[in-house]
Amino acid sequence: MISFDDFIKVEITVGKILSAEKVQETDKLLKLSVDFGNNTNDEQDTKVRTETTPALADSSTPFAKGETTPAFADSGTPFAKGETTPAFADSGTPFAKGDIRQIVSGIASYFPDPQMLVGKKCMFVTNIPPRTIKGLESNGMILAVSTEDGKFSLLEPNAEIPEGTRAR
């Protein structure tokens, strides 16, 4: 059993899944790119991480530092059409809305098509140390429940709760 003082140290945060893909040579692992917004109170949490977003990892960045985003920017990317990209656009992160992290999770058997996770908001533990899983760094943990008879559910907040909101 853990103490209440230890429990309140756990940061449970709303994150929006930006991309999801199976980890090669595994049956259970998915690699997620998750936006934790910029609604956190801790200055360290608001720093944008420089990992390349998995969905775009094999392509070149569609725009350069200071370049105006193209017309497709209103198709789900965090920038509005015509918005100027931020100074870190050349740092390996093709876009940023807030704190974007890579999460590796053993939930692939529940999601035969990982793309069905894209756009979902889920609850994540965000203050655990990074862990390397199959050579990939994971910077958090998605929260889910399952039963002995195989029922499974991710913990999902109401749609109007923004990314970065922490459980209290």
C-alpha cells in the first residue's frame, strides 16, 4: 500500500493522441505521439520536447523556421492556416502545440488499427522517469482498465476537457 503523500505526487494529465503506430517486431506495443497542451502549471512541463512526431518521422518537415504554413494547415495540424511557424520548427519537431511526448504502450492487441486512437483524449501519468522499451524512449504511461475476461477501456475525459488538464 502507498501513502496518501506518495499518491498525490502522481501527475495524471489529459493528453490528445496525435499519431499511433505499431512498433516493428512486436505484437503488443504501440508508439504514440501525445500532445499534453500548455495548460500545465509547472514550467518544466510546458517545454516542447524535440522528439520527431512518429507519423512524420520518415518525411521531411513540410515547412521551415519562420515559413508560413501551407493551406493544408487547417486539416488538423495545430497551426492555423497562414500562421508563422515557431522558432523551434527546425529542431526536429515538425509542429508544436504544447508538450508533445512519445509514449510506448502495450495496448496493440486492443487496437488492430492504431489509427482509431488518433484524436482521442486519454489520461496519462506524466511525471514518471523516461523508460526505454524496444529501443524507443517512452515519456509517460497511458491509463486503462481491463477485466479478467478481456474487457478493456482507456480512461477518457469528456471532450471539452483540454489537453494538459491535470486530475485533482
